[in-house]
Amino acid sequence: MTNNSNKNYKTPKGLGRWVPGLEVLRNYKAEWLPRDVMAGLVLTTMLVPVGIAYATASGVPGIYGLYATIVPLLAYALFGPSRILVLGPDSSLAAVILAVIFPLAAGDPMRAVALASAMAVVSGLACIAIGLLRVGFVTELLSKPIRYGYMNGIALTVLISQLQKLFGFSVEGTGPIRDVINIGQGILDGRANWTAAVVGAVTLVVILVLKPYKRIPGLLIAVVGATIVVGVLHLDTTAGVSVLGPLPQGLPTFALPLISPEHIRDVVVGGFAVAMVAFADTSVLSRTYAARTHTTVDPNQEMIGLGAANLAGGLFQGFPISSSSSRTPVAESAGAKTQLTGVVGALAVALLLVLAPNLLQYLPSSALAAVVIAAAIGLFEFKELGRLFRIQQWEFWLSIVCFIGVTTFGVIQGIGIAIIIAVIEFLWDGWRPHYAVLGRVNGMKGYHDLKRYPDARRVPGLVLFRWDAPLFFANAELFRQRVREAVAGSPTKVKRLIIAAEPVTSIDVTSADVLAELHRELTESGIEVRFAEMKDPVKDKLKRFELFDAIGAASFFPTVGSSVDTYVEEHHVDWKP
């Protein structure tokens, strides 16, 4: 689903840049309110059970998962730039948190809470530092094919993770492929609860059937209906359908996470570890949803928002949190327009804890699984993959490799693979760039690639060579090789080489040394070397590398045309443009 109403959203300035929530509030439209409120209420049905589950998985009592949901959502609504992203306890962080606090807590739940809260504070400060130091540019490495592969992998991983809940039993998580095998084996072994499966399947069908009707809250209708059916028919006791059960009571309070000095090192290391995981996950998810909703997101402010959420959560008895790849699509598919959806969700969870802890006790787990599955189905980018296959097959396979990485090794490992692939893709384009020998085409201005225009006229004794990339260590030798080939392939004896340097946006020490050697080699062979249209910043680097003066200021021309005209005049060549 696309939030076209956000299409013209502009990056805020001033205070709004640092507190994007204020900018959203300042420009809030009344027609967004019903959608945000409804999406927030739908989101609440997931925030509660997921928060409790991930708290237990992280080694702290379940209610602290709700604390880690309420406060971070409120903080992110103020400091987070994404209008759609939902933050909270996350499965990718649970293992890291548990690994740190389990041996230190020694079975004391309150010590575990203090340790986990301290990790959240460290993680929050680390994320804020990343944002202030503007390291968020790393996410710009991720091209569309990589994002498609990541999102398709996320969608399949989330969908498979919910199948076991849909059928009313659990398997040990060992990866998506193995999980499918284990789920299939569990069904064959008779472990499935078919009543729960029917409840979940009907919930899923209702959601999918009502989804095209934007004015009908299909998700809420399906979840409430499933809860009523299970409660009225007592399916939890008569048919063994797993339900949420009554909630614990109490709201989060401000508390400094005081820990023993001997635990500081482990907590700091653990806090930085979860910060890196949350940074990777949130950065990719934020950019992906920005593309889907036609909005722009400042990745550095995204890290500040994530850091503020973690810091606030840690100071209010929470534990480290990240963006959620399962709850975010639920908010999106429910019609969320702004961060107010998260605020409504947080307030609803708080009200449930205070006023009605038993309201959702009959909410079936299989219905929750159906909600997540419906959201996951909407994440798949099949249409875009088909488009990639038609227009650029190597990028299609790049997307597939990223997809396999996420589904085989896990989300975080998949992100790492995606970033490595992105760097390789970038280096490959710079390592083997396009180059051209230029000539004059009748009836066209300028000079053009001889490969595209074989009938183009060449200036006798002149090689006009263009290099379409920055010059750096990885392509410097290839540059020298291609220049030599261009000189050797000239139909006339070469008197001058002109390098059309307009596409060369940078140069490093390695390539500057290669250029100096090539200049000396050609000069000793009786071939003059000149440059045309070189950018001033590149010239500045040549001056810093002590190469500009060695080549001579007279060897640099403002345009290709003037450099050719000068050659024709100086060498008395009988040639007219």
C-alpha cells in the first residue's frame, strides 16, 4: 500500500529537523486521524503479545516487554523521521541481550532488568552518536535490487515464522528452510491443532478479502471476531486453542539502571553489539519503506530517533529495541499515515495495563499469526523482480542472491551480505568503467564515441580519449592499458593525446602516480599529453600531489573543442570540424 498523501513531504529544517514529530504535527491533516487511530488500535493487538514474548526471550519478565514498547514508541514519534516505521522489542536482538544478561543476572529477574536497561542506554547513546557523526550514509550503498531481495527475504522469513503459530504448535527455530521442514513434519506427526488452524485461516481470509476496501477496518474486524468466537465457545479449554491470557498490570516508571562495576564492560560491549544490529536492520527497513511510500528519510536522523527510543526505554525499565519487520507492515497495511499510529499503539497498551488487563485474554495466537502473514504477503516485490528480469538480468540475480542470503542465514547476516554485494557492485562499476575514443560526426555538435558512430571522423595524429569514471587505485592500471590501446589503434601516427576528463570526478595518489608514469612514457615516445574539461577539484588534487606543475598549466584546456582547435593550429593539420 502506498501513502500517496506523503508524496510531497519535504525534509524539515530548524527544530523540525531534529524533532521531526513536531513538523508532522504542525502539518497534520484532519483526514489522517481516523486512519492513524485505527492503525494504532490494530497495531496494539500485536504489540502486546510480541512485546511479552520477546521480553521472555531476552531473559526479563514479560511485562518489561510492554514497557520497552510504550516508551520507545513515544520517543520515536518525536525524534524519528519515518512516518511508518514501528519500533519495539525484536527477535534479532533477543539472543544478544540474553547472552549478556543471563550469566550476569544469576537468576535474579530485577538484576536482569537493570542489566538490560543499561544495555538499552548504551545502545541509545551509540545510535545517537552514529547519527550526529553522520555515518548513516552507509545505507545509500543499498540499491533497489538489493532492497527488493532484502524485503522478499524478510517477507518469506516472517511468513514461515508464523506458520507454526497458525497450526498451533512450535518448532525450534533453525532457519527458514529447516523451519518449513520441521513444520511439515509436525503436521504429519499430528501435532497440529486444526481448530486453531481454522480460526487462523478464517482470520487470514477475512483480512485479505477486506483489504482492497480501504474504508473497512478488515484487520480489526478479523481480530475482534476471532477473539469473540474463541471466548464465547471457550475454544481455549475445549479445543486447546492457544490464547494470549490476562495481562500483568502496572506502568513503567523512571529508574536509573544501576549495575555493578564488574558488569560495566560486558554491558557496554553488549550495548554496542545490539546498536550495530539495530542500526543495520533499521537503516535498511527505513529506506525500504521510504521508497514504498514515496517519502524521504534522513538516515542520520533515523539513527538519532532509534537512539532516543533506546535511551528513553532504558531509563524507563525497558531493554534494547529495534525497528520491526513484522509490526511495521501491519501498521502500513492498516492504513497508518504518520507516527501518531505508534503513539496510539503505545497509549492503548498503557490503557490496557491500567484499565482492562483481561480484555485480550481470549485473543488466539493463530489469529495473530494470520495478521502477520497477511502483512508479510504484502511485502513481496514480485512485480519489481519481473521488471528487473526484463530490463537488467544481472541485477535481478543480484536481488535473488540477497534474498537467498536473508532466508538462508538470517536477516542480520542477510543485510551484511547485501552490503558486501553493494560494495562489490559499486567497485565493479568503477573498476571496469566505460571509456571511449572520440571523433566528429557530421551534423552533430561535439565529439562522440567511435564504437557508436563508426563513421565519425578522426583528427589526423590526434587521439581523443574519454574515461567515464573517477580515477582510483582499482582502475588506474586499466586506465593506462586502455590509453595505450587507444594510441596503438590510431590509424595515423599519434602526435598528441587529449584526455577528455570531464567525467573524472576524483583522483587518488595511486592513480596520480600511474598518470605521471603514463605522461612520462608518452612524452618520451614523442606524444604530447593534454587534458580537456578537467574539474577544478580534480586539478586541486593534482596540485596537492605535485603533478599539476609537472604536467604544466598550459596542458589543461577548458573544453574539448578548444583543445582540438589548438592542436590543429599548432601542428598545421589540414582538418576542419
